[in-house]
Amino acid sequence: MRLSPDEIVYWQSGIIQLNATIVFTWALMLVLVVGSILVTRKLSRDLTRSRWQNLLEILVTGIEKQIAEVGLPDARTYLGFLGTLFLFVAAAALATIIPGYEPPTGSLSTTTALALCVLVAVPVFGIADQGLGGYLKSYMEPTFMMLPFNIISEVSRTLALAVRLFGNMMSGAMIIAILLTITPFIFPILMTALGLLTGMVQAYIFSILAAVYIAAATQTRKPKAATNP
């Protein structure tokens, strides 16, 4: 039983190899890019809209609402990054219904890359909101002695993001494979549906945690109350 799509190697030359993780990651990105271009090339502002545009608006509105509920009032600012994270992880799970497909999120290298994207995005959004000085000062709150602990916390939660997504996706795939081996003719549809549900839940959790980390880093300042002259 394979523990990771990294074990499926299609081509190798020395230390350079082309495995299933790389192939399916790029294939998934290509599908998402081409799909987004096709869906958005003829957007309509009137009441006559295509079913794809309606689906797109429902999806974007839902993601934007979830971002706002986390505590990021200007949800549009973070929609591109957080929405992309959700769509990639969700699409990776949904594509498991395709025979021969191996979800790239079942590889620790992919989940680590996604977590590193969050690690970079958090200070980027934090600095954009508070300025460089304000963001760096947050690492020394409530006292400067907390600096090493805050840095460790930043790194450890990134590691936790990667391991959590990898562990849940891998364990879910293994359980389904075992059950399908034991009862191949009884529960295949049910197990496939369970796997899809698990993948969607993990996509939601990953993107929400990323939004929470960004919200904690930005700490958007409220406008000061007007004073009487």
C-alpha cells in the first residue's frame, strides 16, 4: 500500500525525478487556471447569466463571507489568496473520483508547500496592515522576552498546518482503500462519498486556519472616534 504519491515515479534522471505528486499538482493547477479563464471570459452584469457564473458567484460570495466572519473586515483583500488555497485543496479531493488519480495533498511535500505559503502570507498581510515596525513590535508583546516564543509559535503552527492536512488526507485514503479491499462490492459508492466529504472538510479547515492566522497578524486598526473641537 502506498503512503504517498511521491512513491509513484514516472521518470528519473539521477536525483531529478518526475513523480505523481508533481504531475497531478501541475495538472490540477492547469485545470483550475483554464477553468477560471473559461468561466470568467463572458461575465454578465444583467439578470441573464450562465449557470457557471451563478455557481462562481455563489462560491466567491460564500468564501468572502467566511473570511469576514473570521475577523477580516476587508475580505476582498484576502479573497485571492485564501480562495485559491480552498479551491486547490478542495479540487484535489474532488478529483479522486477520476480513476488513476492520486491527490497531491496526500504528499507531505505538497502540504508543506501550502503551509509555507501561509507562513509567507501572514507577515506580508501583517506588514501591509500595520507597517513593518508595528508588525515586528507584535512579536515582543506583552514583553520583549516573548520574542523567541512568538517566533517558535509561528514556525510550529506552520508545521502543524502541513502535518494536519497530510495526515488527514493520507489516513482517509488508507481507510477507504482498506474498506474497499474488504468489501469491494458493498460500499464503494459510500466510501467514495466519505472520502470526498473528508477532503472538503479539510479544505475548509485549512483555509479557515490560514484566515485566522492572517487575522491575528493584521489586527486591523479601528478608526479613532471623532473628538469635539
